[in-house]
Amino acid sequence: MTDLAPTSPDLTFVLGGARSGKSAFAEHLAVQSGLPVTYLATAAISDEPEMQARIAHHRASRPGHWDTVEVGRDLAGALRDVAREGRCVLVDCLPLWLAGWLCPPEDHPEGPATDAQWQGIVDALAATLTSRPGKIVVVSNEIGLGVIPMGSVTRRYVDELGRLNQRVAGLAPHVRFVVAGLPMAVKG
């Protein structure tokens, strides 16, 4: 079910599968805006070579003059800090942000979010997305097209990302779905 709250004047939600080209399309939207861009990176930097390679790939694909903010868990706070009239903010991506809340490293002092905590976090993000000026582009994976997950942690992650995607899509006047590098208008 989508959220019926007022929409942001310039919020675009970009969805796609893994390696669909969704981040490249979102970066294209940011460039085409002609505005100064702040990139909100949600990936937790780790020592895993595979994750370091992914982060390096994303960094190399972005223009060097873009501001980059590593947001950690506080995505809503980061958006409040940087979203301004005459500026474009690119959030890449919701799945990694969600993983930081539901599947944090074992040594994280707070551990995973409870259902009640997570609902409050999503509410705060939704309120921020609908209240901030400027252009905002948010990237996420469409998670519901794959195999049914095995195990309670994976099922919770898939369920919560699906609900989060529905919430953001309900708020966004523009939703694009990217398949094999080709963006399709879903809304707006």
C-alpha cells in the first residue's frame, strides 16, 4: 500500500535489480539537473574486498566535484543537513542503509533495529523526504522479483525493503524502473 502523504516537489525514486543500471541512471538525473550535487552514500565501508571494489566502482563513476557524505544510519539527518533549494541530493542506496539497521556488524553497539524502532526510522525518513527543498533522487533495489528467501533474517530484510520501497514510491511524484540500463516511467 502506498503512502498518501503530500509529495515532495522534486523527488525521484529510481528502482531496479542488481546491476540494472539504476545508479548510473540516477547519476545521469543528478548531472542533468544542472545543480550542485551532494551524494549521500549509505554503504558501510568494510574490510571485505568485494565491498571495497563496489564502493571504488561507485566513487569512480561520480564526478569529482560532487560532495560526498557517508551517512551511516542517520539518513534522515543527513538529508536535513544537505537538502537545499538549488541543490540536488542523490541517495544511493536504500538497501545498504536498511542492511545497516537490520544486519549491522556483530560489534555494533546498538545491534539490529526492533520492529518499533524501524517503523520510527522509516517515518522520520518519509517526513524528511516530503519536507526538504531542492531535488532529491533516491535509489533502491526492486527486491520482490527474485526467489523466496530462506531464513527469518533474510525474509525480514526482503519484507522491510519492499515496504520501504512502497512508502518512498508513494511519496515520490516520479518513479523510474531501470531494466538492463533502460529507464521506464512507472509514475509521473
